[in-house]
Amino acid sequence: MIKLIEYVDIAIGNEEDAEKVFGIKAGSTDITKGVLSEEG
């Protein structure tokens, strides 16, 4: 992925992507139930 990202101008992801790829998780977000934490 590192080699591909140098050619990317815009990457679109969601909460699940951020958690799996970067280890970032919004506190009370539950992607399986569709509950999002807007503050997170």
C-alpha cells in the first residue's frame, strides 16, 4: 500500500477503514450497529 499511496491525490475512507488501517477508533462508534460518534 505504501508504494501505491504516493500516486494518490485523494483517498476516501470511513470509520472502519480508519480503525483497520491506522488504528484510530472513535470512542462510542459501533460500525456493526451503524452508531456513529460525531464528536469522536
